[in-house]
Amino acid sequence: MTLAKCLLKLTLFLLLIMICIPSLAATNVDLSLESGFYPDEIILEITCEKKNSVIYYTLDGSCPMEKGIVYEAPLTLSSTIGKHDPLSQITRINPDEDFIPLGDFPSAHVVRARALLANGKWSDESCGTFFIGYNREALYGNLPIISLMMDADDLFNYETGIYTMGRYYDEWRAENPNEPEGWRARANYSNSGREWERPVMVDFLMDNGDVFCQNMGIRIKGGASRSASQKSLRLIARDEYGAKNIKYPLFPDNIREADGKQVTKYKSVTLRNGGNDKDHARIRDPFIQLMAEGLHVDVSATRPVIAFINGEYWGLYTFHEELNDNYVQHHYDIDNENVVTFKKNKVDEGEEEDAALYWNMFSYIVEHDMADAAHYSAACEMLDMQSFADYLALNIYICNQDSFFENNNWMMWRARVPQPDVSPYADGKWRMMVYDTDFSSGVYTEGKNFPVNNLRAVLKETSLEEDHPARMVHSLLKNPEFEALLVNALCDMRNLFFIQGKMLTTLGQMRREYSPYLVDTFRRFGPSWIAAWDPENHIKTHMNHINTFFKGRSEKFLNQVKDFFHLSGKATITVKCSNSNLGTAYINNRPYPINRNLSVKYFPEYPITITAEPMEGARFVEWTVNNANASVADAASPTTELTFSGTCIVTAVFEPIE
């Protein structure tokens, strides 16, 4: 029998199985129109490919299997301009105030549909989000739209609603009659874990025109910001909802470390309300995450999106990739079953016994003399020192007041069992993850705390709790090699990652992406002192505060580094290329190509690494240095060390290949 005949018989056999056993074949309910924006009234038909099936649908976001209406005729969906928004009138979601918005907001019809088949099984679910009478570009430009559909009781039920103050608040208040309101209050929304996860249908209307929907789980996420009217929401894919991952490139610029390709799979994502920055600029965390790209730490991909719940406007959010074991798998090709994440002194993902992997490292570093080269070398096999130095330098530079140094909002990961043949990152070393950086950069001081010298506060050896992670820093700073890593990382923050031109360009870009859509967000969710005042001016003012901080920080920071580490004066180093059309240069292996002259400041006590990279059709010739107070270790090597005692110019010389 030929191979073709074998394949034909196998195909026919599989088709026969799918016909005879309907449960093995996916059955879809189809909507005649795709989710999106329509100028005029539409007629929507719902069909099922299976005969004798009964289609059930809902228009309020609830599950059609539980609260569905029998479909008997096409649905007429008219303009949603001025549509009633009952969820916006619900109170007791924020203990500080019952904010009821004034005026109308854009809204949509939401349709969920499923068919009960003749064999008693349910078909797959379909959904649609239909904006009638609106122009998408005029409303939201090119922002993606995330439409959430779920039973309103799952959000606002007194006993079990995850979004409301509910029963837990009343019990807390009875036990704590004199406690202040706000973020300290205990409420339904304070709860976490699977017990407080609810089913949701998520309709993704992407900026490129792609539309897809998926059943997922939803939870409230965050710390103090859970009390806000617009709460952060975590969306989780699971087999039990239909698919264990979102298989779509949600963040176009999100690149895998394993192979340089785009990340196309996500286990969970977050719609974040800005955290400590929620009543200010709203962009601090995504701004800092973007500026930190290229450090030896893991950061989240982010983008602004507009959210709707059951067709009601839910404002602008920052869409975040979540940092967890699945992140590691999708970025590094390390099986998530072999990944341990450790967060704020506890195992976050992994087994309880995995805590020993962290505490063994912690104990070794704090109990051994890191000035001893052998002890430091052993520590380097447990902790990625460049990752650790970069993480510390970032938090110090942005003046983060709710981070590692306060034993909060810190996270690291490693492969439980080293598998260097699988990935160079599966070497068993701990590496740092960056999240929730918004209590920084002068969020509560109008950006004016840029002169604060926080190095002494966070790096000086002081009495700390036995398990405080900063004890590792105090021990490691006794080693000159680690001190060199940290000092150069601190300089890199100012010279490369938050360099003024890049900072202003990125801030300007984010102003354009966020500012136009924050006005309605404040109008919808308050607080009232912003909504009733001038939201547009409020946003502009607080965006300017970010600029105030980082502009001032750039001017003051290196003097603080000099004073704390007792270094000599800063030296200005200009790195340039002989011909920018033939090659680029890099400093300290950072991913910022230097084509034109770049002047940076470093300390003579610690040499820097310089790298030349020729373009196609060219070759690197040598490094030249303009004066006697600087030299390179090997002028003919593309990567070499620059030693200096004062101002100098170093040039990467390229020439075309004949």
C-alpha cells in the first residue's frame, strides 16, 4: 500500500471518529459579524453547524449556559451612544468615596453565545463586542481594546463579589471601628487565591485589526491600590476554561531571550491601574520598565489599552506581561516545572522545599567573608552578580521607596535543577525580576526629591531583620569586584539607560500614548478632586514631575556615588566611531549602539569595557585614545578594557573591506 493511500485511509478514519463521537470534534457557534465599530445599526445572526441544537445567548455579559436566552431570530443592535451604564452606578467599591461619574462614556453591546447540542453537550462559546455609532480612531487611536464579559454578581455580590467592599469590609469595620479608611481596610477585594478567581470571557480587539476571544479566569491584583475604584485585574488562561495559554503576540516588541524571536504565548496578563501612581501620571512603572530594557534583569512588556466590562467603559489601563514561571518558560525555553520564583522571602512558584535554594544562598553570602576571593567565587555560582548589581542600581537611581531595600516588591528566579544544555540561563543561578516601580521618581513629592542621597540609607550596613535580603548587599560590598560591578552599573543608569535624550524621547512618546485617554479615565473613576477640577491639566502637571525628577537626578546622582564610595572626581569619556556608516561601539556590553559621539562620566577607580562592532562590508581596525591619561588593554581587540585617570576621547576605527 502506498504512503498516499495510507494517509487517505487514516484521514477518513479520523473523520469517521469525529462524526461518530461528537465530543471529540469542536463545535462552534458563529456570529455573522466580527467584534468592532459600526457606524449604524446592525443585524446579528447566530448560527450553529449542528442540527437540532439550541442556541443560547446573553447581552449582559453573563454565561449563556447559566443565564442564556433562546435564540429565535437575528438580533438588532442599535446605537450604543448614551447607553445606560448600570455598573458605573454601583457604590461600595472604594472605602474613600462612593464616586458616581457624571455624563456618558462610550459603550458597546456584548453578545455571548453557546449551543446545547442534541447529545446534551455544549458547543464552544463565541462572543462579540459591538460599538455602534462610534469611530474607533477618533475615540482611541490605535490602542487595543480589551472587552471583559462576566456575571456582574461575580464582581459585586455582597458575599462573593471580588470587586466590592462587601461582607469582608463590614466585618473588618466592626472589629476595627477606629481604623482609618483607605488602603488599610480589609474588604472582599483584598482576598486572593483561586477561591477569589472568577470566570470571564475576554474579547481582544487588537490595534492591527485582529479579533479573538478566550474564556479565562479573572482576579483583583495589587497591594494598596486594590481599594481604588478602578482596580487592577489579572487574567489567567487555564485548561479548565478552554485553553492553557493565550497564543497570540500581545506585545509586538516582546522578544525572547532564547532565540531573539517574538513572544507569542502568555499564561497570564495584568490590566494595571498605576499602583502608587494611579492618581498622578499613571505611567511611572511602564516608563521605568521601558527605560530598563537591556539591563540584566527581567522586565515586563507593557502597552496602554482601553478596557470595557460588560460593554461599559472601564478606562485606560497599562497591559502588563506577568513575571512568573511561565514568563521564564516562554522567554528562555526552560520548562516551567523546573523554574522556581522567590518573592518577598517566600516561594511564589515551585515547591515549598525550594525555599532552601534561596536560603542556602542567602546564608552563604551573609555568613561568609565576601572579601575572600574563594567565598565570592562560590557566591557567584549561586547568584548572577551582574543581574543583582543592575537590579540594585536601578532601584537606587529611581529612588524606589517600596522595593528590595524595604523588603517589598522584589522577586528572583532560577532553574531548580541546572540544565545548561537546555539554556545558558538554566545554570541554577538566581536572577532578578523588576515589577511595581511606581513608588519612585518623586511620585509624592512633585518629582522634587531628585537630590536625595539614598545610597547611604540603603547601602550602609545597619541593623536589619535576620531575613532581610539587603544583608546580602552589605556582605557583597566587602568584595572589590562586586563594588566595581555596582559602581559601574550606577554610572550606566545615568549615562546610558536614563540618558537625557532617551528619557525625553520615551517620556514624550508615552505622553502621546496615555494622556489623551486618561482624562475620561479620571472622569469615570475619580477621585472626585481630580474629576471635578481639571483632569487634563492634572495629567500634564504630573507627567512634568517625572521629567523634573530624572532631569535633576542626572545632574546630582554621580556626585552621590562619588561621596558614598569615596571615589576621586568623575572623568568625562567620549566614545566615538571613525565612520558611523561602518560600525558602532558599546560601553560595558550595554545594548545601546554609539554611532555618533557620546560623552559619559565614569570614575577612574574602575575601568570600563568598550566594544566595537563593524557593519556588513566593514572591519574593525583598532582603538585609538587621544591622550596619555587613558589607555586600552588591547588596541586591536574589538572588546577591550579602557583605563583612564581623566578626560579622554576613545575612537573605534573601522574601514571598508575591499
